Amino acid sequence: MRPRRTEISAQTEKCCLTRQTGRVEFVGQWWQRVIAVDVPLSAVSGWLVFAVAAALVVVAWPLTRTVVTICHEAGHAVAAVLVGRRLAGIRVHSDTSGLTVSRGRPRGPGMVFMLFAGYASASLIGLGVALLAWAGRSSAALWLMVVLLALMLLRMRNFYGALVVLATGAALALASWFAPAPVLVWLAYVVAWTLLLAGPRPVLEVAGNRSPGTDGAQLAKLTRVPRVLWVLAWLLVDVGVLLAGGWLLLPWGR
């Protein structure tokens, strides 16, 4: 029986070694895709990408608005963690509204920062993607978004929100793993342009919303600074980020 046991042990060891080797190879392939350097888009492709993103913002706004809401709530969540608040949960609803709940001091600079972060987040994320794409790191930009969505998924507290975050993250992950490099460059540029162009629109929408539950109304209550000034501040940030990101993404920025 001893030779038989030795044979089984050798086969088991070989199987484990094969699995470990496969995992190492997988991680190695993934890392090579993450750090891959892109070939820049041509001038024609750059303008085509801009046109596609503009169409998504104008024609497919309900879909794009959901993505913007995900970014908005992610901004609240990240800001809450940065100022030391305890993140309780995130919700994204089918009407494109959202809610981020955190625990901590109900007043003070931390609360103001957390509330302000939401309407600036889509534009700032778009700028981050634009910077990485401009530097030739489109794949890294997309994988960072996948990581952010995965972390966000852990804090989702409603089914619809979990579904859309999971679907968005899975789509980006599959594309980043299987798509050839030129497609990843296109995708990163489309994502960046879409977020940059879409960022100011929700601010314009909330400008006419006088509900006491809006971020602007809550900021006005906390700081005694009129709601309209917070709206103007968001517009200033979003439009400024759009101009900066646009300069990087358009042909003359490369």
C-alpha cells in the first residue's frame, strides 16, 4: 500500500503545483494588461470618441445619468471615509436618484465636504481617467474603476443598486481583460469624455429643485451660505474640470 500512497501524494502535489502556477500566470497576465502602455489615438479617432460621448450624454441620458449617480454616491462615500465618518450604506435607485448614509458629527467641515463631494465626483473621476488615458495608461484607468466599483458593491444596500454596480464593473472588467489594446484606449476615452460632459448636467437639474433634502439645501442649512452659491460652486468645479480634461483628451493635448 505504501507505493500507492506515495503515488497519490505525488499526484496531489503535482496538481497543487499546477494550480499555483496557473494562478501566478493569471496574475502575471493581469498585471501586464494593467501596466500596458497605449498607442495614442489619431486626431480623427479623438474627435469620433468625443462625438460618441456627446451622443451618450444627449441621446442616452437615462443610462448615462445612472452612471453619474454611481459616481455621485461614490464621491459621498469616499469623502465620508476620508473625514472619518462611518459609512453605513449606499443606494442607487431606478429613477437615477441615490443615497449614501454615514454616521458621525452632523455638522462641521467634514459634513460639508462630504455633501459637496457628490456633484463634483463624476467630473473628477472623468478627469482622473482622462489623465491616465493621456499618459497612455487606459487599461490602468479602467481597472481602477473596476476596483472602485467592487468596493462600492460591498456597501450597496438595495438590489437595484447592487445590480447596476455589478453589471457596470463586470462590463469594464471583461472589456479590460479580453479587448485588444486599441479598443481599451477608445473605451477609456469614451468613459472620460462621458463623465466630463455629463458632470455639469445634474447640477443644472438640481438648481431648480428647492427640496430640503437636496445636497445644496443641506449645505445651505449647515453653513448659512445660500443654496445658489453652492450650485455655482459645483458648476465652477465641473466646468473647470471639463475644460482641463478636454484639453488632455483632444488632439492638441497629446
